Amino acid sequence: MVIEQAKKVLKIEAEAISALTERINESFVKAVDLVFLCKGKIV
């Protein structure tokens, strides 16, 4: 039962992550650039 539940959860999470690929655009690039340029720590 635990294995089946774990597989179900992972399938749901994988589908959610896959759906995010459609949302990666120039805003994502800008955010990555801003994080990259930050000095120090980001919380």
C-alpha cells in the first residue's frame, strides 16, 4: 500500500512539473538573471 501511494504521489508531482514547462518564458529568464546578479544570500 505504501509503495502504491508513493507511486501515485510521484506521478501527480511529475505531471505538475511537466505542466510548468509551458510557463517558462522571458519572465523566468529575468528572474534567473536577477538571482544570479545578487550579492550575498537570498532567503
